[in-house]
Amino acid sequence: MSSASRLGFLHGGAFHQLATLADPAVKAWRPREIYLPEAGEDDFAGLDTLIVSDRLHPGQLARIAPALLRVAHDGGTVVVLGENEITGWLPGLRGLLPAETNFWWWRSGDDNGVRLNHPDHPAWDALTERSVRWHYHGLLEPPEGATALVHTVLEQEGEPGRRQVLLYEDRVSTAGRLIVTTMDPVYHHGSRFMPGATQLLYGLLRWTGTTVPVAA
């Protein structure tokens, strides 16, 4: 691995984000820590992958959106986590709808309606079913041509099933790719609440990381 990290982690300094960055399993990837309130265009230069942490200030996120999207426009990967305000600046997104959030599906064992798509997709070499079945904060309507990897079959009153997407990969809206989810793994990993969230966070790093992590 070169001394200049090719993996960026955009955060707002919240406790769960700092706890995640302090995790040895995350530090092994040597992410470039980008503090949102002070972020500028130069902070994103040379990145192959950018993780946009969940629960960022919507105004600050919209301000820096053109700069962070440059990573994808230049052929890299931008991973946008929920719970974030992404309408108005995320390319290709056709809708983000509210959905009931149930914090206890992972404990009760009930069917939360989440289903996996495209079993041969490379994402499933890094992600497990448990990593995407804990809860979510909305329903995405991806752009035409995007790959919907996770969806829910639960009925949403007045809303068609085509909008019930929880995780997608978009290779059509930029020269690179956008990976978007309404799950918020950084918050729950940093809060030590929900093991599936930790699995999703680690899985996303394995899937999208372009460098080899160092030994912890």
C-alpha cells in the first residue's frame, strides 16, 4: 500500500463516526479522514473509493457534494450511506421515500421482508444476508440501468414495489460507480448496536476497497 491512502472516509466528527475510525479493523485500511465542515476539493483528490458516512449535516453535505462526486466522475467509487439527505444532489436518484424503521427485527427473528437480488453479483463475495437484514431508513428509486442488490417485499401503502430498494449499485450515472443504501452501518457500529451493521461496514470495505489492509 502506498503512503497516500486511496480510500476516503467523510465524517462530521460525531461520536459514532470517530469510534468507527478508531476501530483497528477500519484503521487497517488506512482511510483518509475527511472532516466535513472543513472539507474542500483537494481533500478528495486521488481517491479510488470514498465512504460517505451516515447521518451527516444535510447542508454541509450538499455544499461538498460536487467535490465528493468528482471521485465517481473520475472513475472511482462513492459509497453513500443512510441516514442522509441525498435528494437534490445524488445523480440518477429518482426518489427517496420514508419507511417505518423497526429496530428489533434482528432480535425477534421475524421476517423483515428484505430480499437479496443478483446472487452472482461480486458484492455477495463480501456481503452476507445478515449484513443487509437488520433495518433501514427509507426506500430508494434507483436510476434506470442500476443494479438493485437489496429490496423489501413489505407493502408500503400507495407505493409500487419498484421503489422498495434498500441498496443499489449505479454504474450508469457517472464514469465510475455509486453505491447507495438507506442502512446506517457507521452509526450502529460506532454505537455498538446491531451486529449486522458491523458486518455491512466491514463488507463494504472489502467490496469497494482497492488497496490491501495492513495487519492490525
